[in-house]
Amino acid sequence: MGAEVATYWLSWIRLVQLIAVLLVAVGVVAEFASEWLSRPLEKVIDAARELRIAELNNETARLQKIVTGRQLSNEQIASIAEAIKGFGGHKVYLGSYSGDAEGARFAGQLKKALDDAGIVVDPSDNLIGQVIVGIGLAGWGGLNWGIHLQGTSGDDGLMDAITSALAENGQFKIENRTRPAMIREGRATLGVMVGLRPL
């Protein structure tokens, strides 16, 4: 191989090296440029992802609340008891529908708060899980949804205290406040009916 042929091939090799160096430089510039250009797009995608995660977490919490039903934590029970303890010694009758496990559980937790406050639920007035649909706590009635209170005008103070304690400590709303449909001589005149859970 002569010097001319070697020079010829060496010029091509140097050209290929130069092209390779240029390609590397273009690649490095493209890498930095693509990194710089992709950052705002990644931020948009990350923000959309975070928003979707928050929406899914909210939906999960909503569905979990539906599945678990009404319930009071130990802290809420203690707060309710503290809010109504000034009515200690009063008598209350308490009930929920037969076959309504969710309502019976909630009524049992409410009974714990009443007991802790010194409010008396006599065994004969403990109708948790015993109310038949169509028969109310104090006489004939329909199907109740939510929490209902029945009481005489003398029970208004305790009814107000129960209403605000449930609202403040569990975000539970009293659906209805009525006067008793029948006389309960010598027995509790204030009734708490835990009806079916509103949807």
C-alpha cells in the first residue's frame, strides 16, 4: 500500500472521527436541550398525577365511609359524654331496628356515651336491635332514616345537648325532633331512635 492510498484512507478515517465528534456534541446538546424542554412537561404530568391521586383518595374515603357506616371513635364517645354530662341522672330510652346491625352498633356506641355521662338507659328502655319496622319507640310510626329524638318539653335541654354533641363530635345530624306519641308514666320520656343509615 502506497503513501497515496494510506493518505486517502486516513482522510476518510479523520472525516469519520470528525463526524463522530460532531454527533457526540449534537447528542450532548440534544440531551441537555431535551432535559430542559421536558422539565415543564414533567411538572404538568406530575401535577395531573397528584390531582388524580387526591381524587382517588377522596373517592376511597367516601366509599369507605359508606361501607363502614356510622360509628363513633373512643374519643368521640368521650367528647359526647363530656358535652352531656350535665344531664346525668336523666332517663333515656334508646332503640334501633331489628336486623339493622349498623344501626345497632352505632346505638351501642351512643349508649356508651350516655352511660359515661351518667344518663340512665334502663334495661327495659334499651331497645337496641329490637324495634320492629312500622312500630316506633313511642307508638306506631313508619320507617325512620337517620337519628330521631322524641321528648317532652321538659326534655328540650337534653335534646339540644344531644343534638349539638352529635353534630360537633361526629358530624351526625338529628333528622327529626318530635313529642312522644304516648304517655310513658314513670319511665324515660326522652327517646333516641337510631334509624336506618341515610344514603
